[in-house]
Amino acid sequence: MKHFLLFYDYPADFRDRRAPHRAMHIAHANASAARDELQLGGAFADDPPAGMLLFKAESAEIAEAFAHADPYVINGVVSAWRVREWTTVVGAGALTRV
């Protein structure tokens, strides 16, 4: 297993845009977490508006599929997204021990 980070860029008015889609986005995230894919997720407290979600999977496909099906992406709440593999080496949840 590996860790993957899904980064979301949001437009300045994302709080207004997300309102009608938030419940479906949270349900989508909870379903992924129930499958033990999504480990943590949330938005950054400062500007620029952005979010980050941490996935545990064999490949980036899980995080990419999440984004493609996310109501935030589908409905334009997310202006851009990208997935990066993250090699975790320290901490209780690290997947690559050194």
C-alpha cells in the first residue's frame, strides 16, 4: 500500500458554490473512508482556497476515481485537482519505514 494526496484548488467563491453539493460530497468522502481508502480530508484554513485528501491505496487510480466522481468536481466547486504519491516514513501511519 501507498499514500496518495489529492489536492483541490477552489475558486474564491467556493463556499457559495459548495453549499448545494456539500452533503453529497461528504457522503462520497464517507463512503471512501468506509472502504479504508480515504484516510483524512479537509480544507486549508488560509488562502488561497484549497483542500487536501489523503488516500491509502495500491495506485493513484483510487484518488483519481474519487475526484472524477466527486460532486465538487462534477459541479465546478473544484477549479483544478491533482494527485501526488506521498512516501510516508515517520509516524504511526507511515507506510514506508526507514
